[in-house]
Amino acid sequence: MNITRRTVLAGAAVAPALAVLGSTHAHAEPSAPSGSMQVGVGISDVTGPVAEVGMMGYSSFEQRAEGLHQRMRARAFAFGDGNARVMYVCVDNCMIFQSVHDEVLRRLGQKFGDLYTERNVMLTAIHSHAACGGASHNYAYNLAVLGFELQVFEAEVNGMVEAISAAHADLAPGTVRFGRSDLTDASVNRSRVAFDLNPEEDKAYYPGGNDHHMRVLRISQSGKDIGSINWFATHCASLTNENHLISGDNKGAAAYFWEHDDKGVRYLDGTPNFVAAFPQTNSGDMSPNLFLEPGRGPTEDEFENARIIGQRQVAAAQIAYNSASETLTGGVDSRIMYLDMANQIVSGKFTPDGREHRTAPAAIGAAMSAGSVEDGPAIPIFPEGTRNPMIDALGGMDAPVPQWLQDAQAPKLVVVPVGLLPPGGWVPNVLKIQILRIGQFYIVGGPAEFTIVSGLRVRRTVAAELGVPLENVIFQGYANSYSSYCTTPQEYDSQQYEGGSTMFGRYTLPAYQQGYAALAASMRDGVEPPRGPAPADLSGFQPSFGPGVDFDEPLPGTQFGTATIQPTDSTAGQQVAVEFVTGHPKNDTQRNGTFYEIERNAGGQWIRVADDNDWSTKLHWRRVGSNGSVARITWDVPAGTKAGTYRIQHFSASKARGTGQITPFSGMTTEFQIS
């Protein structure tokens, strides 16, 4: 069969890879008793531009940012034993791309020497589908966002480095304990027909076809709790592709509810006293949309769904946290290996039929282009003649599908042979796998969206090599890189969305299992595995066609900061809405700051009671004319809000015509009453 591309790929959900190190000079370890646990936590802001940037997750041309729901954050957790160190990072974005991973490690090398490297740093994403796009160097991921976005890239890199630096500075003797609980009403298997093709021993581990396990590390220093890592498998896709506000979705919400509502963290008021991360595991086929339709379940309101699914994760995590009793002991360790996933020879030890097989160059299947009806469409394919400047800049995508690739990818119907397209680099093929050991527990990082049975099989492979209980192995998807999905061979055969999105063919998972087995064996034996091939550096050619900011001008008869809609008196349960003449949010993303404050008069002093970090507030931006901007700020007044006199202050910056000078400004509303 010879399929010619008669249609053009419009957006993406395909793949990246991994990492560079830092400098080679040594960095002295702080003194600590050998074998005792050291812990530290850190947090920082990774929010990029919240207007006129493509959003990442659904690969929809129409989904471009028009404001902010909640800020995105990186949360870092450092663990050491006096001899070794590992750093675990959970980020409120969609994916960790190779480009970002490489630059984070390069800057850590500049700052810390060889203390934090590709070997002992694991970067993970919560996979929010309401994140800024454009940070990847792999072209397929930037098609729908119209190219590379430097502001997004810098915000993510800087925020991660800052969070890691804070966790490093926070290191002190401490204790880590493990707990677990069950959560049965925050996810549903969106690909049950594929799941049911797996052997009975796999299905028996997941009654009902769902991964209901909540696994928690409770972290403390000197008897004081300072953080929690809470693994649970559910897609961060409660918000649909019709949402245009940047948000951490249900997992960002969960972190906020625990940190802010339960622990009293105020992100603008100095170092937080508690950091709570809600990372993914094997959530490839786990949907938060309980009615198996985008934005539906448990309610018909997408933001309400994100809140409820977030709060359910918090409740389950706190049960595990409060009952955590197993103390982690025995130090820390780490191993990595890079695999060329387009060209793996897989031993029959890991394949269903016991015979040797190979992986294949990356290819998009028809099922992938159709998308997931439960969470939203993925890769839009549009008719020939529709133009995408990114595709034009890369020389087009009209490539035939060779028969050998179709055979190698069978039963997938290949529609785009992305692994063969010139100029190369559309998706990565060299991908990093990693294992971190913290005491007697192992975190296995995978660079893809693994289905629940795929994650289970990796965990079984690692546990068997290490000779440890299965429950001591935690699988971490979306780690360090991104290569779309990973299904079991049986699931692949059904060619649901996840199978069509498994880039390297039917034997992708067995190839990963083979790599993880070697990695685990090297950790068990105390030896270094071969690093493997180096991922490609694509930084030299990164087209960008997203809109910029020529200059700003205020609306006629106003100036920057003028409040054109003033607040009215309100009460708890109602919404206060105001509008300001503003500058383009790209002029200043207010990273580690805020676009506005809700303030209350307390004895003649104005105190901040809410800002753009809060669940109760939203910023909606719109363009007026060619160069005008309006910011609409809403505050859903929470129950328990104190009665009194309030006002809203707005912060932004304008860009001057001609000179391009950026000038900060602020604006203030009139006072209003909350009764």
C-alpha cells in the first residue's frame, strides 16, 4: 500500500526526547551523616504569556490564550543521603519537552556544577490541556501554535530552575513516609475496548478497568510537614478545547486547594510553608470526564468539573498522607539511559509471542488523527490548499508512506510518516528512561502517555529485576521527554486513539520494558549502564509565526490603567466584574507576581485578599481595534469573605510606538462594599 499525503497535518500530539548536562567541575556536597535522609522543597512560577499564544494539549488552531484562570507552577523536591542527591520536579504544564529539559540542565550545570545532572533530575508534567504552547523544538508540537514561543520556553525554564534552586537551599535532615489510598470517582477508562484485550492477570489488577491507586510521599523536617507528592492517574483535561484561559486544570487546582486553602500558603508572601504536587502516573487511558464526553462529568460545567476532580484528589491524598507509616530508608540513587525508539531490536523475552521484533520510525495512525471523543479531538487534518506557515517553512508534509513502514506499523493505518519527514526533528526518536531510588521506593520515569496496563507491565519488569515488591515501584509518565502514547501490544491491535498515537509501532512497550530491565539491573548491581545515543539538538532552526506586539495604545479618551467598568456592591456567592484599559499581557507576564489584587481596607491599610493565583478569580483579555487591549477581571466572592470596603488594583505594562519601550503601569477601581 502506498499512501500519498492528500491532506495536511494541522496540529500535533506526537513526541520529543532529552537532555544535555552541565559543566564538569565538582560541586561539594553539604556535610551530612551518611545514610540519613535530607529533604527540601521549592516552588516557582512557570506562567508564560496569557494572550495570543497557542495553547498546548488539544492541538487546536482555535484554542489560543485569552487570559488566565490560575498561575502555573513548578514544584521541586530534593532528596539526599550525604553521598548522593536526586531532584524530582512536577510542573503545571502539558509536557516536558526535550528543549526545555536540555536548557534546564544546562543552567543547573552553570549554577551547581555536576551536582544536578540529567542522571539525578527528573522533570515531569501534570499534562494540563490549558497550558501555553510553543516550548518544543520538535516541529510537530508547534504546528497548531504556529511555531516556537521564546516567552513560553523561558518562563518554563526559569521557573523550574528557580524551584530546583529553592529545594536545594531548603535541604535539611528530614523524614519521608509512604502512604496509599483508593480514589474511584475521579477517573474512567476512556478506551475500555482496548483494555479488555489484555490478559486476565493484567485486568485483574485494575478492577473496573481503572487505576484507582493514590500513592503519597509525606515529607517532613524536624517533625514539621513541608510537602507531599501525590501520584494519581487521571488526564488533566477537565477543561475543554473551548476554554481559552491558562490553567493547571484539575491537578493544578488540587495543589492550590491543599497549599492555599488547607495550609494557608500565599504565593506572593515569601517562601511557602508547604508544597503539594499532584503528578501523573500511567494516565494514558484515564479520563476525568466521567460521562465520557468532553467537559461532562461529574457536572456539565468544565471549571466546576476541574474543581471537583481536584478536590477529590486532595481528599484521597490526605487520607494516604494521614495514614502514611512506612518510613523510607536506605539512601538515594539514580540511573538513566537513552533509547533510539525508532530502531530497537526487542528480545522475545518481552514480546507476546516470544519472538524477536523491532520498533519502527514514528508514524501517526488514522485513529490518532480522529482524536479521543471522550476528552476532545487531537490532530486536526485539513484539506489540501489550506496553508500553515510552519509547514511551508519546513518544506511541506506531502510524503508517501513506504510499504515497509506500513508493514512495520501494522495494524496501524499510517497517515503521516512523521519519523521520515524532512528536515527531520518533527518528533524525537531518542528518548530518556530513568529510575530514581528514594529509600526502598523507586520512581520510574517514562517519556510518554502510558496506559494503565503499560505502566503496570513496566513496574513488574522493574520490580522483578530489582527483587522488590511491586508496590515499591511507582510509575511516572510525562517524564523528561514526550513521545505521545504507549499501549500494550494487545491494546495497539485495536487501534483506538491511544494505539494510533503509539508512535513506534506494536512493540513500543516491549522495547521500553527491555530498556527498563537493563536500567534496573544496573541499579541493582551498582554499575553504570551505557548512556545510549544523544538526542538531536534542533535549536538552530525554530520558525515562529505567532502574533507579536507592535505597540499598545489606550482606548480613545482613556489612559492605560483606566477602569472603564467599575465594581458594584456585592456579597458572598455573587461575582464582582471590572474592566481596565491595559497593555498586551506579552509585554510583562508578571511571572512571580500578579496582574491584579483584590484588596480590603483594614483599619486604613489596604491588604490583599485575592490575586490571579486564586481559584475565585479570572482574567479575560481581549483586543480592541489593532492595538488596544481590555482586561476583564472577575471575582466570585467566596463564602466567608469578610464584610467591608474593597477595591481592585490592576498591574500591566504598555509598549511604545516606534521605540518599543516597555513601561509598567497600574490602575485602580473605585471602592465597593462586600456585605
